[in-house]
Amino acid sequence: MKRTVRWILFFFGLLLFGGVLLTAAMDAKPPANNRVVEGYQAWSQETLDLAESFPVQDGGRIKPLTTYAGFTMLRLHGARSLTVSATENGEPIRIQPLAWMLDIFFRPQLAMQEPTFRVDDSAVLTAIGVTPRDRRDHYSYQEIEPGRDRLFEMAQGYNNIPKKERTGLEQQVLDLAENYHSYEQLLGAFSMVRGGLRMMPVEGLPEAADDAPKVAGVAEVMATAPVIRQVLQESQAKGGKIPPHLSSLLQQLLDGANASNAGLFLFPPAGKDDEGWLSPGERVMNVMEMKTRDVEGSVKDIKAIETLSRSIFDSEEAFRTELAKLKADVVERAQERGEYEKIELEAEYYRKNWLLYALSFFLIATLLAMGMWMTAGRASQWLSWGVWGTTFVAWGMVIVPIVKRCLIMGRPPVGNLYDTIIFIAAAIVLFGSIAEAFMRRRLLLGAMPIACVLLILLARLFEVGDARDHMDPLVAVLRSNYWLTIHVITITLGYASGLVVAVIGIVYVLLRGLGLDGGDASMRRSLTRAAYGMVCVTLFLSLVGTVLGGIWANDSWGRFWGWDPKENGALMIVLANLAILHARLGGYIKEWGLHLSGIALSAVVTFSWWHVNMLDTGLHNYGFTKGASYIMLVYSVVGLLILFGLAMAWWDREKTAAARRGQQRETPELGGKRREA
Amino acid sequence: MMTRPSFLVSLWKFFSGYGLATFLLVLLGVETWLATLEMVDAGLLATLQKYFHWSSWYLIPYYNGKSMILPLPGGYWVCALLLVNMVLGGLIRARKGWKTAGVLLAHFSIVFMVAAGGVAQLFEKRGVMFLIEGEQADYAVSLTDPTIEVMELKDGKPLGEVHVAGESALRGLSSEDQRVIHFEDLPFDLEVGGWQKNAMVRKEGDQWTLKPLPVQIEGEMNAPGCGVRVISRDGKVGESFLLAVPPVSTGEEHYPLRQIEVDGRTFGIRLVKETIPVPYTVKLEDAVAEYYPNSMRPKSFSSSIERIGERAVPVEISMNEPMRFGGFTFFQRTMSSGPQTQGGPEFSGFEVVSNPADKWPEWSLYMVTLGLFIHFVTKLVTSIKGASRRRQPKQA
């Protein structure tokens, strides 16, 4: 019977695990978007390799183009890839962020047909007069273009509504408008240099014999800036109009510079003290308005991107040659400024995708753990070594990206919510291993990889949902490596150990509740000791971390305690641990009580770690409200586990009491029958 | 035969027991959670007043604007009882010995930390000082606490000291209340009524009226107003008029003084946010707001000031690096907003705090860390020793 129950549970566990994975994968995966983009050709790997570590400035730091492309695509498209085909029924071509961004910069006629924009509610498109397809789908720039003006008009109106009062539709209109605007800025980055400037015939001069319009390069016009200024001054001095050919030229230049002003900050500034890199538009206008001494460098830069953007019409090889030249020049200048050291490291960080490898190993460890629990004797022993091995390999693959992120960011490992997830995954393995070393029951050993799988999936989901580069520099108040090291790490370790308490509680409740422990009292005591120890560790870390946070707040904001939601969450963890320990010392809770309290602690940790960030209030507010349904799911699971545990504890008590009563009746002194030994 | 413990012994056991400690810890946790949820709609200050102020004996939580029916004791009193429990149970009743040294130290440091909170609540003064480059000041203005200031005037200029009815005299006033505020050294008292937490004065026809405005959830954005009647020493009711703090949007610190004549003397009266005098002058030399390049992300805010007392001392104040001097701490609070203002006149806002218990939490941190460390390590060692003893085969 017990064996049957084990197998049933095993399959249910497997089913549940598969279900979680599938749900996460479905959520992260965009709907099918295999659209036809006539004549689309994928970029060669050589070109992509070359472009990958091209340095650009974004979010206040210098980063490789691959990072910029990745997060921009996540924000606009909701995923890191899309698929198109060159013909009807043609082979699907997968376009990843770097290729997607190169299309926007250098093959806009193709890019504008790619299904870039994720629209979650088709009502947004209906509202702007565009015929939608499914309720949730992806649309190209061209498809949305007929409703562009209406979109921006509506967004302008909704922008005045306070965020909390906006409807879902209003917020989506705003999001789409912002994404569309960002995309147009990217499209504009090279548009001016690609097409050049059309020259009108000069008044009074005979027109050229051929009818072909004359086109001048932007760099050429920049080189003649002093002449243009002189002509302008002369016409102003005479009180006359600006000559039409010059007026048209300047207007085109101004429009082009505006279009390429904010999409891409590509050129390191000449001044060593200047921190802001320059966009093509700024390079042009600085020369035309005499705002720079580096005229020669500016003209050279614009000439280089002109050549680059036109070379794509010749061949990809020619394009690659020009790209290599430009990259070499920019990299050399970045190196001189000491801004290139971490670019290759970061490009490699995203290329390697360590967390995906870690996830694979944790999954293998999970499957091995299931086998370990299902078998006994030597087989179980062998499998447990397998679980240890794979878990530690996976752990290493979590540690490597944490270390790399520290090196790239130049700060301690935890500075934002994304950092906390992977850090907690690493800490859970550490705490879990220590607890397992004391227990030696192979229970936590198997639970650790399961918890880590869930955390890494959470990290991936959060990255997709948040779509922000989590390695961007920290805001002024957080820029303190001292406090980030001692307060943030301590409190995050407190979350991790609190979650380990909950994991031990869940293991205990399931084992004892479902009768899988075979009534092994020693195993139960062992789990209880481990949980008690971890409650002590959690209290220590949470209390010290919370007070350290208070001291930091006292130095930053002038108050030790401000009842900010994040502070309250930390306090709640401390109070919950204190309550558990005092209740245990007072004898109000025993084994069941301790473990059920431990499971409840996970809800408190979830509230403090995640939920308070969604309340949209307080100094620690991260300003996002997505994912509230996941939080509710966590609370519901915790609630169900506690209810189940309570019911089982009651049943257990009744059973024990009944057994005791039976034993008493059968005691001879009380008139019962003597039983044979 | 078992004897029942006396009432006093039972009472002692109850107040120093683990049961009360557990109950209060859970209750405080629940109230903190409810307060966190409620402050989303009600705002921080109103929620704190409701949940954790000493005047709030009990409270009824609200969530999403709906009453949760269940009345709970006020958080301040839960904390007070917890403190009593901790002192009685965790310090007095607890066994004394080297094995309990850690936990005793931890309890003591928590008591010390709570005491720091109590001292701060009673004696802390908190205000802001906004300065434009080149300006100087020797006072800060409270963010929230209103105060009625009365001063005698001669030839339109203040004479002698300013008489103040502070936050404690005005606390808890509502629009229905009438409260007489007694001024010991003045020939009259003031009766305050029709108090509005946020209001503006405006003229309707020939009449000045106090128009109530929605109460802002960020308490510092509220500008209170009220009606005032002058009551002379012989009980006669004199002039009636309106007083109000100017709305934040006007940028004014106060409206002109309301002048009254009593016993041939002229007095000026106004309602303002409390003025906190600082024992030295602060002059803003340079305010530097740095942003990360090509972004709106703030990188660093710092102010070069000159602290002018007996001598002028240059000091640098920045985020995470406040200036502590003369019983006051100056924190960098706000700066000219956004990189677009670069080049224009810069201003800097300091949060100015006087708190006698400023460093107490830090000292208590060292104690609690040491105490818990000693306690848990002792427990761990005992547990490991116990486990190894259990594993050893028993001698026959």
C-alpha cells in the first residue's frame, strides 16, 4: 500500500513539476509570430559576433550592443526572439536581439515588417483605428502606422491621469506609445546618414543637364559648416531671406539630427571629463552650432557611419568590413577613456547564459532526487551522490554569473530585485547543504534543487516581465558599497534562510501528513532540529539586517525607522521568528506547530521580499505591479499546506489519543485484559 | 498536594511569560502587516497616527477602503506591553548565568532600542531647510507640525519673544472641535475651531472663507487652517478671523501676520509649520546634482556648505554622508530636479533632525548582534555535543 502511495505521489509530483515548467515556459514564450518578411536574409554569425561587443552608452553606463539590444527587444517584444520567413511557407528564421537591432539600424525596410510590438489587449488597436488579429498578438511597425497619430494623441491625454487611476487599457495605450516612440528613435539613428541630403538647385545658376536629384553626404555638409554660417550671416546682414537651397538643406539636417538624437549614443566624447557619449544627431548639431572643438573628429565619425550604412547595399561582407573599422576606432577611444574593460566580459556573460545551464543541472538533480526518494539501499545512496554532484555543479553555475555581475557592475552582488533572486538561490543551496549535513536524511538534499529550479524560473520570468537592464548603475541613495554589502546581503540571506525553514516545514508536513515517514520519530526530530536551527539563523540575519537598514536609513534619510513597507516587511520577518521561538520555548507549539509556523513564515518572507514592491508606495518602491497573481498563488499554496497540516495534526492527535485510551483500557490495573507479550 | 499560586504570582507569571510574549509578537506582526496595506490608500502619516500613536487605544483596520470590523489594540500599547514583558520575563525572571548571557544581552539591547524609539518620539524635532546657492539660514521648518505663533508688535516690528501654541496644543483637533488655547504671558487666549487638515483661504463676495481641500496622503503636503476667536482675560469674546498655512504650491512659508489690538497693545498672529531654531547658521555655497550620462538617473547629490558659528567651517553634505553637529543632523534631502536644470540657480534641501537618541540604535545593534551570536553559537555547540553523545555506543 505504502509503495503504491509512493508511486502515485511520485507521478503527481512529476506532473506538478512538469506543469510548473510548462506554465513558466508558456508565459515566457510569445505567441507564434512567423510572419512573412519578403526577401529577409539572416545576418551571418561573423557580423553578429563583430557587433556583439560594440560599446554604446545606455542607462547611464557603457555596455555592449548585445545588452542594449536584448533589453530593448524584451521591452518592445516581450521576448528575446521572434521568427519570420522570407516567403509564404518558407523556412522560419529566428531573429535574436542583436540581429533585430541591426535590422532596425541598417535594414529598416525589413525591420518595419517584423512583428516587433507585443499587444496584450487588441482593444488598444481598435481604439487607434487599427484592425487587430487575436486578442494578444505581435504587430509590425507598418501595421500600427495607420493609427500612429491617434496613438500619440491618446497617450498624451492619458499621461495626465495619475498612474493609480489609469485603467488597464489606458496604461497599455501609454506603453504602446512609449515603445513605438522608442522604436522610431532607433529607426532614426542612421536614417539621416543613410539617405543623405537632397540638394535643391541654387537660384540663378543653370540647372544640371541630367534630371537626377543631387544628394550630398551629411559629413560633406558638416565640413562646409563655416561656409554655411557665413552665407547665413551675410543674408541676415542684408536683411534678406535665407537662400531656398540652403534653407531646405538646413531643414533636412535639423530633421535628421533630431531623428538621430536619442536612439543610440555611439561616439565617445573627445573631452576626458565629459561623461556623455554622443549620438549621430548630437555630433552633427555640435558642429553646425559651433558647440565643439572636435570638428574633424565629428566629421570623421559621421563619414564612417555614412559609409557603413550605405555599404549594406553592396554586400554583407562590405558592411562587415566597415563595421570592423568603425568598431576598432570606437573601441580604441573607449579604451583610452578606460570604458571598455568590462564590455567583452558582459558580452560573454549574456552569450554564455549561465543560469540556463544551472537550470538544466538543477532539473537533472531534481529528477535524480525523485529517484533517490523512490529507491532504497545502495541505489538510493548512489543517486544521492548524483544529487549532490549535480546540485553543486548547478550551484557553481549560479555563483559564476553572480561573480561576473559583481565584476561588471563594480558593486556587491545584491542591488535590485533581480539580483536577490539568484543570490537567494545560491544561499538556499548553502544553507540547505549545512542543514542536510546535520540531518543526513537526504530530504533537504532533494528539496534544494526543486527550490532552485523555481527560483531560476522566477528570475527568468521577472527579467522578461520587467524588461530592464538590472546591471545599470544604482541611484544616488543606494550608491554605498559598504551598506550594500552589510545590510542588503544580510537581509537577503535572512530571506533565504527563512525560505529554507519553510522548505523543511513542507517536507515535514508532507512526509508526516501523508504517512510517508513510516512513523520514524527520529527523522521527525531531526527535521524539527534543523527547522529550529534555521529559525535561529533567520532571526539573527533578519534582525541584524533590519537594524543595519535602520542605521543606513538614519544616515541617508535622517530617520532610523520610517514605517516604509519594505522596513515593515523586514520587521514582520523578525517578529514572526521571535514569535516562533517564544512559542516553542513556552511549549505552545511542538513539532507540528513549529513546521506549520515555518510554512507560514514563507508567506511573510514573500510579502517582504516581493509583495511590498507592488504596493506602489514607500521609498523602496520598485514601481511595478506585474505578477500580483503569482504572489496570490504563493499565498494560496501556503494556506492550503497549512490547512492540510492542521487537519493532519488534528487527525494525528486524535489517533494518538484513541490509541492511548485503548492502551489504558487494556491495562490490568484498570480492569483491562492482560495482553500477551 | 498542589497549592494554587497566589493572584500576584499568577499575575507575575502572566506578564513575564512566553504566552504573552508570543501573543504580542504575533499581534504586532499582524498590525504591522495591516498598517502596511492601509498606508497605500490612507498615506503614511495618517496610518502611523492610527496604528502606532499613543493616543490610539484601539483601531479598526481598513483594507481597500473597507472596514475589517475586527477591533485591535493600538500598536503603541502593544509595544509598551511587550516592553514590560521583555523586561520582566527576558531580564528579571530569566535565569542568570553564562549560558543565558547572550540572550540577556539581546533582550537588554532590544529594550534599549525600543527606549531609543520612545526618546525619539518624545523629543525628536524634524524639519527641512531649503537654500538657494548663496543663501543662509539658522532655522528649519517642520514638515508636518502646525503651530500658532503670537508676537507683540511695535511699529509693525516684533517685540520680545514669540509665544507658541505647538503641535501638542493643536493635536487631534477636528472640524467640529472648539479648543481654548491659553497663553500664560499674554492678555488674551485664543479659541480655535473649525480645524481643517488641508485648506485654503479664499474670498467669496465680501467674506473670507476657509475652503477645505482633500487631505493629502503625504502629510507634508497638507496646509492646515482654522477659525480663531480672541478671548480676553475677563472672558469677553473679541475679534474672530481665519488662519491658514499657505498651500505648498504657493511656495510661501506663511501669510502676513493677522494683527489684533488688545488692551492697547498690538499683536500679530499666524498659523505656520513649526519653526525649529538651529544653534548656528548654514550657508549654501554650492549644490551639485550629478546624473548618469544621457539618463535621468541621479548619481550623486551633494552640497558644500559653510557652518557659521563662532567661526565659519566648510562642510560637505551628501547622500549617506550627513553632517552631525551641535545636536542637529543635516541630511541631503532634495536638490534642483533633473539634469535639465543644470546651469540655472541650484537649490538644496536639507532634512534637519534633532534626536537625542540618534546613535542609540547603532549601539544597540552591536549589543544584539553579540548577544544573539553568543546565544546561538552556545546552542549550536550544545546541540552538536548532544548529537555526538547520542551517536556514541552505550557502555554496558
